[in-house]
Amino acid sequence: MASGMMRFVTVGQRMPDKRPAALRRRDFAEIYAEFDPERAAEQAARCEQCGIPYCQVHCPLHNNIPDWLKLAAEGRLEEAYALAALTNTFPEICGRICPQDRLCEGNCVIEQAGHGAVTIGAVERYITETAFAQGWVRPVRPPRERPETVGIIGAGPAGLACAEALRRFGYQVHVYDRYDRVGGLLVYGIPGFKLDKGVVARRERLLRESGVQFHLESPVGQGGRWSFAELRQRHDALFIATGVYRARSLKAPGSGLAGIVQALDYLITSNRKGLGDAVPDFDSGLLNAHGKRVVVVGGGDTAMDCVRTAVRQGASSVVCLYRRDRENMPGSRREVEHAEEEGVQFIWQAAPEAFLGDDRVRAVRAVRMRLGAPDATGRRRPEPVPDSHFTLEADLVVQALGFEPEDLGSLFGEPELALTRWGTVRIDWETMMTSLPGVFAGGDIVRGASLVVWGIRDGRDAAVGVHRYLEARAASRAA
């Protein structure tokens, strides 16, 4: 047994202090305070130091969680950060937004034993914030600069993780993004109460100081500033990390009424307003929940972001409709608890079947659902309950039904870019390379809409694939 560890027997689980719901409803500030050193060490010391660390097994990055928990418990925070940063490019971001209840903490042995999981995410955030405060987080300085250049399409989690890893190898890295800020959905999709935008800006500064060159407001493809072919000529390798942005829509009577909007449009508008941008669609009320009866359709993390955003915008009521039950929802259980504390009403096993109104939506006609036989994925298929219709008044309906990829073959003018039947980019998972030589891909454009932590994993893996490809090419030319 590690000295001073396994304190879960005498010390209960305790998260950092959380702001009262009545206060946090009023603004977009993060809801948790930082751990103080004593409590962080105490909570880290609850770790059992398992022989088989299931927290690490179930982390997409396979973070060395028990090891840096032990270091944190002993107050060796600089070493703890160094160890955390070996496997995770952005531990301060994952500590905030990862659904730990479904990943590391949900698989913690002492959680399964009924003692309450080690608060892994909160300790990870504490370690990294301490590292920033103490100046332990420094720009990348590769041992030697290489002449080869790599272009990255997309400045979201996968693209940024790949850029940082490639700079460690010494490559010249150029990142192209359609937006005017670095971060992708970290900035425009995730609300500030989960991830303060200053956290992302801080990492951007480090990447710039590390030598990463950003080309913002530079969409790639048909009608964009750069063609895909031009980037292939300009760089020795490319990494596609565009994400998936095409929203799924409800196909129901009245779905074209004004006041029925897409989740990403709604969240981007809110985040831009918070960043101080001029946002006419917010000011006009089109994408502003203030004073409105809001219904959000969906049960994932995006839906949770929307309901909690609507609360902070001053909606008169916020209801979430989800067609399955609470146990089968894809979103974080912790996020549901936060939303309920903040006044969101959840109607489980219910789905809209029509939208009512003349020029704009005034109500949602919904039907109760029950879980029937499992579908091809093994999940029980929701089916309507006969004669169970009910109506919800609504002035704003937000569709949070997930996202699909754009047709990259057409957008990039590259018919040889192989896609899956879902429209995602097909890659060789051993190398992360697409069907085009020297072109790699990762993140949501390969996996479909997924977690930030998986994007980070793919970006890091792709950087290794790019390095091996360029090394092999250089060796072949030298032979």
C-alpha cells in the first residue's frame, strides 16, 4: 500500500465547493471553486492504488491517474503535473468538461464498492491550475527544428493536440480554421459555466509561443480561402480535424416554424455574446431565451448545455424532452443534476410529434414513449405509447439531436478521399492515414460526434502517424 493512501475508509468523497444554484443561474461563470491544497491532498489520498487501475483503463488517454493522485497527495505537484501532461495535452480542460462519471470516476473501484469515487477530475484541474500559477507550464521547445511543414484543418481539440505534439517533434505547423478564434467547440459550443474561455485562450498563447502558426477565418474547400489541393501542395502532410457541424433535424409537422432552432446555432450565439461580439440574432431575440418558454429536445451533453444556457438567459421556463429514461440518456448524469438544481424540468420518455403555431411555434405536441425491444446497437428502442399525447407551451424550441459530417469529398473536391457509409472519413487506425497518401484525420470527423478527450487522443496519435510517415519518406529519399 502506498504510504498515506487508501484514505477512502475514513475520508468521504467531497467535491470542490459549488456555487449555490440561485447565484449561478445569474451568470456564465464556472460553477465550481478550486480545491484548496489541504482538501486536494486529502481527496487524492482516497485513491486505493489498485493493482488494475480501472480509472486509467477507461480513460481514452490512459492517463496515469493513480500515480499523479499519489504525487498530489504527497504535495509533489510539479511532478504530478509533469506526469499528467505526458498523456494529456489539455488536462485543465479535461478536468473541467470530461464526463468523469461515465469514464474514470464511473469506473473507480471504490465507487463500485459504494464509497464514492475519487474526485479525479477536480484533482486534475487543481494540479494543472497550480502548475500554471507556478509557471511550470511552458511553451514547447523542440530539440531541433525540422524543415517539413504540416497543415492542420481545424483548430478544435483534435487539431490543437496534434499541433502541440508535432511541435515536440520539431515540425513547422500551420493550423487553418473557419472561425475567428482558436478552439472550435471549446470556445463556441461549450458554455462558459463549464469552461471559461480564458482557459482556452491561455493554451492558445502557449501554442503560439511554441511556434504553431494559426490561419483564422480561413475555411478550406469549395468557396473557402484555401482549396484542399493547395494545402496538399503547400505542406508535406495534412491532418483533417474539421469536426462535425451539420445538425440533425426533427421531421415532424410544423418543424419549419419560426422559433425552432438548432442547438449549435443557439450555443454559438450565446458564446459570441459572452465574448463581446456583436450578435444581431441575439439582440433581436431570435436566439435569445429571455422571457421565453423553452423546450429542448435531446438527452446528450449538448442538450444539457442548452437547457442550462436558457436558464442563465432568463427563460421563464425550461423543459427538456428525452425519448428514453434517465438511466439510458447519453449525457453526463452530473450535468443533469446541475440542471435540475438550476430549475430545469425533465420529461423522460417523451418525444415531440408536431409543432403548433401559425407563423411561429407556440406549443409542442408530444407523446409518451416506452422502451421496447433492443435495436441493432443493443439499446432498447423507444416506441410511442398509444393515446398518451400531451401539449407543452413553447416560444423557443431547441433541437439538440446530434451532428453529422459535411460531405468532405465534395467540399474538398477530392473524390478519392474515402468515406464511411455515415459520411465520416475512413482511416487506417494503425497509422491514422486516410486513403490519400500523407493525409491523416481524427476526432469527430472520423468518429462521429464524440467527446473532447477522444479528439485529444486522436490528435496525439495522428501526430505520431505523421512523424512516422515523414521519417519513412525522408529515409526513402535518402536511400
